[in-house]
Amino acid sequence: MIARNPQDSENSALLVAPGYEGVTEAWFQPEFWDNRAKPVTTGGRGGAWFIDATPRKLVLRHYRRGGFVARLVEKSYWFSGYESARSLAEFRLLTELKSRGLPVPEPVAALAWKYRLFWYHAAILVERIPGAVTLPDSSDLSEKSLWIQLGGMIRRFHDHGLNHVDLNCDNILVSGDEMYLIDFDRCELLPERDNRPNSAWKQRNIERLHRSVKKRCQKLSPDLQECLWQHMLQAYAHKSDSTEC
């Protein structure tokens, strides 16, 4: 069950997960945390901080635009009602994915607040995964087993109908023997009728990840990179793996 914070007003909406009822809008500003907020320097477009909170470490992310539009309105989005606010939508999606037992961060809270008349800003808080690094920074990057695990994880999400529109290396975290998927802005769970084995959206996800691997995993030689990618594809397809690197 998700608790809606009583501070909601016509100028903001705040969703809070059970167990975090003390969250206020101030939590979404890095200045509130003083020196306990450290900027995240890997991946993304900036606007994210590691928060040294008690008892659990958190990640705060402000929503920012990419591409040409970012030059004009970096952090603002057209306001068409809080139900469609990106941070609240991602919070609800994270909660649903977590309830299905999928490897995602624990959602903490999400905020959307109006900015001027027709715009809003958005932010989300999630629990930080202990010891996690991005896929390219994993010490096991050259290991076949890591890529087999990656293929299996992506298949799990796809089997549930999750269309991750920004599937890239920096949105895949490795922590010990565990692997997680993060950053679900604009992602969606598709209905069963749109979730076929050969659905085009699944192929787009995988192609996007492949481009990211080529760009971000350059510490691997091209031949090894391609061989490990084939291991990933075999695991994703649930096929016997005869590839040798």
C-alpha cells in the first residue's frame, strides 16, 4: 500500500512508501542534507545525489531533459495534472515491479511541484543498493557468467511486459552476486496482447543496450565484447550456449 503524504496541495503532490511517513518536501533538495549529499558522477544527465541518511542510504534524482530540448527547459515539464507527473508514475511503476519480485531499488518517495503556471519539476527518492556499481565498472565484466546473468535478468523483465525505454549500461547495477535494473522514467508495463516473444519494443530495448555496451565497455577487446554479448543473447533466449570466448 502506498501512502499519500498529507502535505499535498494544489502546488505539489508527494507520494511516500510505508515506513517513510516522515518524508517531507525538503528531503528532495540536496541542500537539506548538507554534506551528507554527494553528487552521482557516473551515468545519467546529472541531477542525482547519494544521500547518507539513517538508517538506510538513499539516492535522490531530479528529472532532467536530454537532447536539444534540454537547452531550453532543462528541468521543467508541461503540467497536465499530477496523475501524469513523471516522478509519480515512476514511483508507482517501481512499487509494482517490486511487488512482483523483480530486482529494482526500493521506492521511498516521489514529488512533483508546480513551477510557474503551466510547468512542473519532479524528483524521486529510492533506497541505495549497497555496494552497487554500474555494469561497466563491475570487476567481473569479462566473465561469461555476468553476461549470462544479464540476459536472464532482461528476459525476466520482458516476460513481465516491462518496456525499459532507456536500457543502457549505466542503468544496470551489479552488487556482489546480484544484478539490478534502475531508472524507470517513461517506462511502462505493457498488456499481455503487446507482450509477444518477437515484439518490436523488446528488440529496440536490446539494440539500445548493445549500442551502450559498445560505447561503455571499451575496456573489453572488440572480439571479447562481441563474444560476451552472444552469451547474453543466448541466455535471454533460453537457448543452450555453445559460444566459446
